Amino acid sequence: MKQKLTSSVLIILLLVLTAVSLTGQSYPGKPKIIRCRSLEKETFSCWWKPGSDGGLPTNYTLFYSKDSEEKIYECPDYRTSGLNSCYFDKNHTNPWTTYNITVMATNEIGSNTSDPQYVDVTSIVQPDAPVNLSLETKTSASIMYLWTKWSPPPLGDVSSNSHVYHYELRLKPEEKEEWETISVGVQTQYKVIGLQAGVKYVVQVRCKLDLGEWSKWSSKRYIQIPRGESPPEKPTIIKCRSPEKETFTCWWKPGSDGGHLTNYTLLYSKEGTWVCPGDIFWNGTSSHIFKVEIRSLYNYRFYKFL
């Protein structure tokens, strides 16, 4: 009798395999749990990657158990966290419980189950990035600084009393590769000093709770640090040269432009008259024939050199 039963089972399996080979259909591939994450220690989500569907419509079911119970539960919410996911709301989340989670794929021919994932909620905490980062340059006691402000992740506003975020700020000149990172603490604003005038900076902020990982960095924000406003610095005549004793040329080096568009005019004296044989040149170093003196114009301040 036992031998006949074994033969019958083998025949059924052979028929199934034959049908599969003829139709190209099979039981589903093994799904894989790829990530579990909690934003604020009160809820969490898990996501999985499906295997092959075996050429047939396939359903996925997430099962879980708790370390203190033998009962097996099904996912309470398959929609909130998107496709191929399960969301555990506050009623189904206990930060001090370890969850044993598996995902089962099922089609008409059979099923396949993922490897188990053991989840401790306190170890998977990673908040969203802070939002509404704003940048503004200000001046106090003639010192310019960058004033930064931001808001905590949106979910942090739901029960802010139980969510204390710690923040880091990072910034760098736009053309540089290396970031400077500043530990800010729990405040949502920060004053940055010592930045270079006239340089464009990029700034980001991130956060974390007491447990878990840092969030991703926020969206980049850019700001141009203005130059300080002052009269132009004194230009310097650096060289005069004649190649053949009939003409000569002089060159000068501009000083700081004082944060304003500055023009440079070379003057020379002849029989008591100030003249320049060349044109006015803006924000640059230029040379003219018969140049012996320069002045830079800003608010009617003149610098003369003989």
C-alpha cells in the first residue's frame, strides 16, 4: 500500500513538472525583505522585493510574530508605505519587542517564503530629513554672518514633546569638494561666522533621534556671501617700460574693489594739464601709451601717483 502511494505521488509530481515545462509557468520565486525603517520609534514599515511570479498572478502576504508570543499575525496595512510594503501603526508597534517577519508569495501552482527578518524597532530608527532650510546674511557690529533656520521632519510635529532631534549642519564653497560639518545640538537655527566674502556657499542639514541613524541630508540651498562695502583700495603702478625710447607703457595692479563696480583711469601731467590718452577700463588691469598715473573712482575719492 505504501509503495502504491509513493508511486502515485511521483506520478502527480511528474504531471505537474510536465505541465510547467509545457506552459512556462511555475511556483513563484523567493521574495526578499530589503529594509525595515522607523521614522520616530512609534511606527515602522518593511519593504520587500518580489522574486519571479512564475508566469502567473502572484499574491504577497507578510506574516509576523513577537518574541513574547507564539501567535502569528498578518500585516495590518499594505497601502500606507507604498508597493510591496507593510506599515505598522502605533497600535501594532512596540519599541521593546523583537518582530520575526516573513513574506510569502503565492500563485496557483504553489508558494515560496522569504528568509525571516528579525526587527528591533529601536535599531531601525532613521527620521526624514529636516525641511524648510533658509539662509540669510546679516551684519552685527560690522561683522557679517550667515543665519540659518530649518524645521524638523514633518512627522516630528505630530508629537513634538516625545521627539527631540539633534542636528548637524554642513557647508562648503560651491566649487570645493570638502564639507565642513557643524554639530548644532537640538536648536533649529544657527549662526555661521568666518565665511569668505564674495563666495557662493552650499548648505545642508540633517537630524537624528537619541537612537538610530542620521537622516539623509536635506535639499541643498545656495547663498552668495556679499562683499563688504568700502572705498576701493589704492592701485599700484607695478612697471613702466619703453622698448625703443619713442613710446612707453605702464602697468598697474588694482586693489580691492570695495564691493562695488570700480573703474580705473590712468592720468599723466604735461604742462600742468591732467590727461589720459586711453579709454576707461572696468574691473581689470590695462595698459596705455604714455601712462604715468592712476586714480580709482568711488564716492569722489581719488588716489594719485606721480
